[in-house]
Amino acid sequence: RSAISFFSGSTCIMVAGTLYTYPDNFRAQKALVAAKYSGADVKVPADFVFGESNKTPEFTKKFPLGKVPAFEGSDGTLLTESNAIAYYVANEELRGGSDAAARAEVVQWMCWADSEILPASCTWTFPCMGIMQYNKVSTERAKEDVKAALGALNSHLLTRTFLVGERVSLADIAVACTMMNLFKLVLDPATRKPFVNVSRWFTTVVNQPNVKAVVGAVALCTKMAEFDAKKFAEFSGKGKKEAAPKKEKKVAEKKPEKKEEAPAEDDGLSMPVKKKDPLEIGRASCRERV
């Protein structure tokens, strides 16, 4: 049930519901962290199996595309996009407060993470995780895109502790979660060196108690991960040894059945039986009478 409480002198709605997702989904983590800050009662079903649970008729009736994370509120609210879910379960402070400009900035950074960080991060890190084929040209381009984004973020954080305002907001949560795989897998010390402000900000955000309660302790990358062909083969199913084809049991050759001799008229080789001429039969009959 939704409950009404008071936060910073203003009335806010504490939502409750179920978040369908698989473990360590950085998209879902945005919503779970926001729920920690707001006190929203968001449960994650332990028996949810990605690829199975989200394909059932019951699930697709509510969420036709079968996408996760997906949120079902206790009041019947249905949401699928991770930013929308995080925004819904957050409190007013996380959304930017009463300042319309601050709220717009929060949304701006959430969108920025999806457009500037996410595509390049997936292209670079997914092959390292074994869930996508490595492509050198695409990966090199992704690295440059990530560095360009980090440069812009580094400049923004030169005189700021957080992205919007003086405290953690949904902007920080969304961007930090979207960059999680980068900092864990590929942003080694040498790569991070030009972006000290970003590293300081990221470390500050992921070590906030409410964030840490969801994502756990985050160890920064010490050595840049590379494409793992073995993991990819296992993930794609190509790593499994193909079962040797079953040997067919040797069936005893059946001796060709002896065909019954076809009637003479159907043989084609034998001379056809000459039918008696009716006139001849008549003549013979006459001779017998004579």
C-alpha cells in the first residue's frame, strides 16, 4: 500500500511494489538505490529467472515487451524504463527538490548517461564479460567516446562534489550505476589518471551508505579487462561440446521379398495368353454338333 509520510516539512508518497530483475543489473540498481533513500518498499522476487519468468503469459500481459527491470506497484502502477522506475520510487530531494531547474538538470544527467555513456560502455565492457563478440574497430571507437564523455564530466565536477546541488541526487545515482562496469573492468589507473574529478566523485557516490547497501563494495579496476573468448563461447552456447551423433543400430538387411509372379497379362516379358476368339468357339461348337 502507498503510505503518506512527511519529509523535510513536505508531504510525500512512499510507494511500494515489486521490481522484476536479475541480480547485479545496473539498470535496476538505480531504482533500488533510490528506494533506499526514499524508504520505498521495493521487493525483488528471488525466484525470478531472466529469459523464463519474463516470457510467461502473466508477465507479458502486464509488460508486453518482456523487458526488465519492470516495476509493478502495489497500487497497480506498471513501469518498465529504468529511469522512470527510479524517478517514481525516489523522494522529492533525489528528484531535485522544489526547484524546477534542478529537477530538469537531474533528468538531463539521467538522459546523458543513457546517450553518452551507456552505448560506449556496453561496446567496450560486454566483450570482456563474454556477452558480446569483440570488434576491434567498434571497441576503439567506444574507448574514445568514453574518454570524451569523461572529459566533459571531469570539467563539470571541477568545482562540484555532486552533479546537481550539494547532495546526492538521482543524477549521481543514474550516472554512477551506468558507469559501474567501466570502473570495475576497464578504467585502470592509467586510464583514470586524466579524470581525477570523476574518480573522486564516483568513489564518493558508491561509498554512500544507501548506495553501498545495494551495490556492495566496489573495487576499482587495477588491470584493464580484455575480450574473453572462452566466456563468450560459453555464453553463446558454442563452448558446449556437441553431443556425438548416436550411432544408428545396424539393421539386418532384409532379403528382398520374392515377388509373386504377376499374371501373364501384366508381365510385359511373357507372351500374353491368347484369348479364344468367340467366332472360333462358335465354329467348334458347330463341328461338335455335326
